[in-house]
Amino acid sequence: MAAAMSMGGRTPGGAGQGTLLPDRYPQVDFFICDILDAIPKDDMATMEHPVFSLSTRPDRRILSYEHRGTQIEVTPSVKGLATIHDKDILIFCISQLMAAINAGRAVGRTLTLRAHDLLVATNRETSGDAYRRLREAFERLAGTRITTNIVTGDKEITSGFGLIESWEIVRKSRGGRMMSVSITLSDWLFRAVMSKSVLTLSRDYFRLRKPLERRIYELARKHCGRQDSWRVSVEVLLNKSGSASPRRVFRKMIRDMIETDHLPDYEIAEEPGDIIRFSSRNRLTETTGPEAPPLSVAAMAQARSLLPGADVYALEAEWRGFWAASGRPRLRSADAAFLGFVKKKAASGA
């Protein structure tokens, strides 16, 4: 009886009796990053907001941004602000955590990883100098402080934190190179992962050399997920990017990116009125015709429950491509057609 009362009158098992739902995301004190070829994932909050420096030199500015009610202040340490290339470490950690969650493994805020695995996964050299730069990146990530009211999951909390809470070299080789590293993520970032506020990145992201190219790809990925294209003014794009360049210089850099045309997944074009358009390359070859109606928020939420851990916006894009390739049949309910598509993928394990 006492046991039943402690659970609100529910017994722990038995047919027809109230039972607790399973712990879907069990947690442990330490999580070992050992998943080979984990799909790159990035958190949506730092994709949307300019948190990382695009400078290749030590950047000691205090950055302040405000957009639609979200305030962000980024304060550097004496080592300077964390850079967009330093973010590779966080992307690696997020990717490992999400792969483990999707596999039903227990995860934790403190991760132990092999430095070599991180360098290889993020398309970096494995020279002695690369290990030195990796240590400097850890120092900048831990030293950069964020004060913000960004929403992660279903909570809005104004708080201050480092991009990572702490790090330490657990083991070194005889030659002095770091081999095993322990990283504790900020609670804010870990909460974003646990709420699955993440998006999949192209593996070619790590091949982008210029900081602005990486930042522009992030923005395109974040905003094109639910639509065929994204149009934005040069001024707004400049503010979203966090670039310190004057508008005319920034515009020239975007035009250079249009000319080289090697941004993964997206094509960039300039339109009249100082507008930049980003279009998904996967949809550029689709024939013209009517578009499928927009999907409801409820349908997107149900898709998440049918395929936990999946990128629902990528699923939406895949479904729209399938619908277009099928001859764009008339839909009685776009939501029902989309959810039927997702159920088939879930049943097939694809």
C-alpha cells in the first residue's frame, strides 16, 4: 500500500493497471563518444543567432544582439571569442549524443572522446599543430560567456553560461599529443539536445574553409527547412550572420559565394531590391506545377513521435519531392498524406 501511495496510487505493473512510462532518454554521469560515422547535427538556437566569431584572429569584442524578443550578449575571455570553427567540437558532441539517443543508449552531459576521432570527423588534419589548435578551441569555448533568454525546448530562461562548462585532457600519448578528452557541455546546450532542437548538416559543411560560408550555410539550413526557398534582405542577412564587415563588403562576399556556387545543399541568387534568395538544390529540378499545401504544426509534431530523432523538415522535403515525382496528385489532406509517408518509413526502418 505504501508503495502504491508513493506512486500516486499506481502499482508498478500488471495488466490493466496504471504503469509508469519507460524512461525514454536515460542519463548517465559519463558518455563515451564511440559512434562511428554519426550524422552531423547542430543545435537550432546557435544556427539562428550569431554566437560565434567569424574572425580568424583573436576577437575580444563584447557582442550584443536582439531579434524578435531574444537578447544575446557574448563576452570573450582573454583568449578571445569562440569561433565558428571551434563550433565543430560542439557539432561533434551533439552528433554523438543524438546518435546515442536514437539508438536508445543512456547519455550524459559529460562526454569522453578521442581527439583523433573528433579531428577526422570534422575534416581536420591530425598533425601536432592540429592538436594544439584543438586545445586552444577548448579554451575559447570554455571562456566565452553567453547571457541570453533563448528558448530551448519549451523553456525560456535568462541565464549566463559558457559554451562548454569544463574540459580536461584525460590522457596524452608519449609524444605529448592529447588522446582522450573529457568535455562537460553547458546545461543549456544539453537541454537543447535532449529536446531534439537540432538539425542535420551536410557532411560537406566541414569542407567549407571560410567562416562566413559556414555561417551562411547554417542560416540557409535553418530557414529553408520548411520551404522551397528563403528570401532575405542583405541588411537582415548581415545582422543574422554576425559579420563585422560593412554592408558593401558583405554584399561583395555574398556575390563571390554566388559566383563560386559551392555551398552544400543550397543555391544562392541575388534579386532586385537588395534581396538574397536561397533555394534547395534538391528542388531545383522539380517540374513546375501546383505546390502541396502547408503542413500543420500538429502533423509535424506527430511525425516527430513516429520517427523520434528524425529531422522532420528533411522528412517534409522528402515527402514533397515524392509527391511531385508522383505527378502532383490532388490531396484531400496534406497532413494525412505526409503522415502516411512517415509511417511507411517508420515501418520499413528507413
